[in-house]
Amino acid sequence: MKFDLKGRIDSINASEFEKEIFDSLPDDEQSPVVLNAENLEFISSAGLRVILHIKQTHPNLKIVGVNSDVYEILDMVGFTEIMTVEKAYRVVSIEGCEEIGRGANGTIYRIDRDNVVKVYNNADALADIQHEREVAKLALILGIPTALSYDVVKVGDSYGSVFELLNARSFSKIIANEPEKIDWCVDEYVKMLKKIHSTVVPSGKLPDMKETAVSWAEFMKDYLPDEAGKKLCTLMNNIPHDDHMIHGDYHTKNLELTADEVLLIDMDTLAVGHPVFEFASIYNAFVGFSEYDHEIIKKFQGFDREKGIEFWNKSLSKYFGTNCKAKLKEVEDKARIVGYTRMIRRSIRRGGLETESGKAEIALWKDELLQLLEKTDSLVFNVNELEIEAVKENLSDVQDYVTGYLEQVNCPKKQIMQISVAVEEIFVNISSYAYAPEIGRVIVRIEISQQPLTVSITFIDHGVQYDPLKKADPDVTLSAENRDIGGLGIFMTKQIMDDISYEYVDGKNILTLKKDI
């Protein structure tokens, strides 16, 4: 039951106020009682005694809409400690205001030159606002540049958080209005992303994104063929726990340039987890959501689909430090599996199956998801690894990946050439024999160690067990007529590399080549 408090409550009218309230209070003492103090201007000790009496008879008492003067009195006498007391909120209008950002849980508007307000989608958003303020403060303490909310306001039927962002421009606006600056935006975007992903979060401070993603996969089991649904759940469950930060809604409307500083905003989706969850969200923002309706990205980001795809590709290449198409496709495909899972679930929960366009969009995403599931055994990727089908046709992709990586660490050309010879011999050997007559996958891992500066290249496959080091070296002193054909590839690899080791662990052939540079 709700009661409106007006004007003054003092010694003159306190008895009348008490009688009016108690005559209308519900008989059930556990029923919630709300005192709306929006129009209450003054309260004396006589009025406070009435409120205390109400609290004693109906413990579920809440006072809302309290102005600052009355709140100060209630706080002074300890009422804020024994009952819920909510301050009145300043009312802000967003009519005619520029939208500068949009996220999963709200929209950001510029209300004047210096300030913006984030309006939450949820009408009962006070708990969401408190959560975002807490995680934004945590992010700032951990070194992530962000804006902190300094006020909570009422906006229509919902609530908003007010931030100071002096003359800020979103990266989306910069790309839309100054397309020649896209490479600068990519550099700053990736720099911030790497800072986020390198930040370790104390245990329990942020939600684990894996738990959320697993729930998406469980939801999808009712909408996928049985085997595909089971595989999707297995893939999600097999993603290892990661205590590094992810933003969860990282797109160009959530990066703001103010003066010479880049700030990250819309922090309510912060979590911990493997970067595949982040890249899934990024793919959706720039590519996935607009795959069916190409105009969606224009409405959301302010630039067209082609620019969105360009930004996605450049950001991926910059983050992983490679132009190797095979490596970038590996990451993209794994991110797409998580991204499609999220988009399909989101659309279904919002009634997507109830409209023709919604059904067509879901069918498009579902078809892509099923094709990806057929050829994917893991959603995990590493910056220094390439996972690829072990077929000879992929040799050039493997060479491009290895060469590109070595060039970045300034490996001398001679050593790059020698390593390339060894990589070809090993990869072709795996492609030819490891899975024959079937086709399997191989992981190529590159690591750099210091003192001495050494390149290690590891090949990992799940094919038949085979130790190439046990093969006897050919006698290179024999004449051509007396020599056996074969065996030269492994022999050359042994001669070129400074060390080679082999082990068979958990059904995997692991061959490591080392070269001092």
C-alpha cells in the first residue's frame, strides 16, 4: 500500500497524519508499505515518531522520493539504517538530445556540452545502476580509463546515470564523419582492448562470462539437431576459466575521445573470461547483427556495413599482429560460433520466430552455426598458435603465419628461410600420413625465448603415433644409384634446426623445432 506525504508533518498535524495512515493500513503486518515523500517539505520529531510507529507495526516499510533536506533529518536520527529510504531523483529530459552510445542495457545521450546520461532499458534500474557504478570504479582502480557516474536521475519511466564527458566524440562518430581516421581508431581501439584483456581481476569481483555462455548453449539445444546441440554445449563447457577482464559489449560507440584521452564507457557488461567471448561480441556488433539486414549497422553505429567489416578485419589483424588469413579466419570462426549462439537466443527470446523476417534472420544464423560446428573441435585460440586442417593445400597459409610472426620479432632473413624449409617438411609429412585417408587438424605454435634468443615451433596433431626422430638418417655419401628415395625431409630438418624433440602425450604427437637466432 502506498501513501503520499505532503507539505509539513509536525506537532500540529502529526496525530491527524497518524490516524489517517493507521485507518488504512492493511491487517497483514507483513504487507509492504510505501511512503511517497516527493511532496514532503518538512518533518519534525512528532512526524518521525509516527513513521517509527508504522515501522514497528509493519516492518516492510519503505520511504521513497525524499528530498535532500528531509533525507538529512532521516539520516541524522538513524532511520536510513533501520528502513529503506530512497532519495528523490532529479528529473532529466532527453527530448532532442543526441544519442552518442548504445549498449546491451541502455542508451547514452548528450544532455549538455559537458555531460551525458545513460538511460537504462529496465524501468526498475536502480540495482543495475549501482552494479555499473561499482564495476566502473573497480575498472578504474585496475587501470582502465573510464568515466564515473556522479549522479542518478529520473528519465521518463526509467532511471539514468550522469557522467561528465567534456566535448567527447564516440569512435563511431569519428569513423562516420572522418573515414580517413579509421586506422587511428583501429590502433586506439586495439590498444584499449589489449589493456582490458591483460587486466587480472580479483576473484569474485566480476561475473564469469563462461557461465552465461554455457546457459546460451543449453538454451540452444531445443533449436538445434541433437548432435549439434550436444557439441555446442561441450565446446562452451571446454573453454577454460580465465580471470582476465573482458568488456562484453566492446564496440566503437563505447569508446569516447575527450580532449586527448580515450575513455571506455558502458561498463555494466564487464566480466572475466576467455577473449573468444569478447571477439564474439565484437563480431556481432560490426558484422553479425547486420548479416540479414545490412541497414542495421548504419542505424546502430552510424556507418555502413562495408566500413563495419573493414573495421572488424583491421582490428583482428592488429590485435593478433598478423595478416595471415588462416589465423584470422580461425579466430573469426570460433568467435562466430559464440556470436551466432548469442544472437539466435536473443532473437528467439524477443519473439523472432513470430515474424517472417525474424525467422529468416534466425535461419541464416542457424545455417552458419551448423556449418561451423561441423568443422570445429575447440573454441580456444592463442595469439601464438594457428589451428588448421592438415592438408597440403594449407601449406602456404602455415608458411605465411610462421614467416609473418618471425618478421615481427626481426628474425634474420637467413634463419627465416631455413625455418621455412623445416616447417614445410614437417607440415607436409603430417598432412600426408597423420590422418590418412581421413583429414584432421594440426596446431602450429610459435614461441620466442631469450638468452639465447630462440624460436620454438611446435606441431601438435591427433593422428597415428609417429616419432620421425627414430627414422635412420640417409647415407648422403652414397651415389644416386645406391640411395633410397625418401627420408631427406626429416634429415634436412635435423641439420637446419638446432634442436628437435618429440613426445606422445594424451593421444597427441608433439614435435618441437628450435632455432637460435
